[in-house]
Amino acid sequence: MMYSLLLAVIYLIFISLGLPDSLLGSGWPTMKVAFGVPSSYAGYVSMAISFMTIISALVSPRMIRRFHTKWIVIVSIMLTILGLLGFSFSTSYWMLFLFVVPYGLGAGAIDASVNHYVANNYSSSVMNFLHCFYGVGAVISPTIMALALSRARWNEGYRWTAYIQIGILLVCILSLPLWKKNEETKEEAEEPVAGIREAIKAPGVILTLIAFFAYCSGEATCFVWTSSYFAGAKQGLSASMIAMFGSLIFGGLMLGRLISGFISNKLGDRLLIRIGIVVELIGIVMVMLPIQHYLPAAIGFVIIGTGMGPIYPAIQHMAPTNFGKKNSAAVIGLQMASAYVGSTFMPMVFGLLQQQIGIGIMPFYLLIFALINITLLERTYVVIRKKKLTEG
């Protein structure tokens, strides 16, 4: 019973993690007008948020050694609430950068600590369901933003999301006894935790980090620019409808992870990743189709998200198996940092490119990262296999 209740709380935490991630992309077409800035400026805000998550991801192995996961989660959600409320009260573009600090630090700490906890204590199926619930949060927030745009202002979208986060925080505080009971049993068998310098030397780690960078570059570009793609490439769509399209990629991610949750224990992480990238490529081709109506592109983004769905959780779940439990905390922290480097710079790079070439290059941009991702992951498997044969 305690196990099931704690798992429910962990799922709720990942809904909390997903809630802020799609607000910027869905609200930006309206926010840029309110602030009087160019479209590409969304990339700078996204970059700043991601930069703070890189910092929190790199210090996460040290935090995991010193603090229980439950305390990292509670403090992180508090920071996220502060960031959301700060965004909601911002009246000038520069003010957003004051609040990206708690916004980004909170998200990165939750991501790294809870992923490490689940990768070491739960099955691949649970990891996929966990990230499915991230998708639930990310799908909800564009709907909140669309409602705010139709009935109030974009500021209310951030404020209403902060209120939901406060409710989740209260649940986490009430769940503290569940964490204590579970961690008492887990800590007895816990192995020493390696540092970043030691873990990065493990064969295959660097290849995995670059692959993760590529995956998250494509994912983050979709997060930030999907709504803008429809605003620029398709005609006659309302502001609220464009905001709603920001949830397409997140809906696909949620669907992909839900399906993966049922089949991952049978297929395994590697096969799931291969199937996922094939599905992602099909979605990219659909977005490329030269059809003016928005429907094929909308379906294409859902398919892209569905294909992306199992990739992130599968890569993280493989960390203890591929690199050992001793290295897993540091490897996952490095993966998170690498992911956020992609999330930091690649949406900004795309913003600059689309200003020069046009928003229509988006599917070609996504294609490049999908191919880099699968190529390097396949190479990682070869390196790990050789290492095991040598040791065996």
C-alpha cells in the first residue's frame, strides 16, 4: 500500500515538472506582442531557463549524496512556484530573466533526482509511465494558457499554473512519511555514489551524452516553436487555437510513453528507442508535406511526439545497467546537463535561422537531430558490448 501511494506521489511530481515547460511556447505569440520584442527572443528566455537547469543537473549527484530525494523535490517545487509567479507579474521582457533562476533550478533538480531514484528502484515500465505523467502536465498547461488568452491575459496562464503547483506541493509535504519508510529500506543496500569525473570516463558515456543532447535539441525546439510554426506557416488560425497547438508535441509524448509503459518490459529499452525514432521520422515527413491546411502538420507533430516518447526515459533507465549503479547518479546528472545544453542553445539557434530562412525549415532541423541521436546511440551499444566482452 505504501509502495503504491509513494508511486502515485512520484507520478504527481512529474505532472508538476511538465506543467511549466509548455507555457512559454504556447504563450509566446501573444507575449512577444505585449513585450514588443521579435519572435526569436523566446529562444533567449528558453536558453536562460535551460542554463539554470544545467547548473542544478551538474550539482545533482552531490545533492543526491547529501539529501533525501523528498527534500530536493519539495524545495525544487517551491522554486518553480516562485518562477511561475514571477513570470506572471512581469511587465517588461527583461523582468523574465530575474525569474528564470528559480524557474530553471527547480526543474533541473526534480528531473535529475527523481529520474535517478526511479532508474535505480523501479522497472522500465514505471519509468515510461513516469514520463507519461510529465506529458500530462505539459498538455495541461497550453490548455491553461489558451483559456487565459481567451478570458484574461497571458499572465494569468502562468499564475493559474502556479496555483496548481502549490496544490501539488502540499500533497508532497503530506507524503513525507511515505518517503521516509521507503528510503529506510533502500538505503541499507545502497552502493557508494561515483562523482562526475569518475563516471564520465566509463566507456560509452560521452557518446550517450551527445546523443541525449541531440534528442533534447529536437524536443526543446518543438516545445518552444510548434505554436509559432503554425502561426507562421499556416494561415487563418486564431491566437487561442495557435496556443492550443503547443500541446500537440506534449500529447504525442504522453501517448508514446503510455504505450511504452505497457510494452517496455517485454521489448526492452534499446528496441523501444529504435521503434520510437522510426515513428518520429514518419511524423517529420508528414510535417514536411507541402499542404497548406494545418491538419497534416498537426497530426505530424503528434506522431513526432509519440515517437520521441520512449527515448528520454529509456536512455535514463539504461544508465544503471549500462554504466553500473555506482555511476548512475553522476551519469544521469551529466545526461540532464547535456540535455539542457541542447535545450538551451538549439531553440535559440533555430529562432535565428527561422528569422533568416523562414519557419518552414523546422521539420528539416528536427530531422538532423533525430539522425544524430540514433547514430550515436547505436555506436554506444557497440562500445558497451565490446567492454563487456573484454571484461567477460
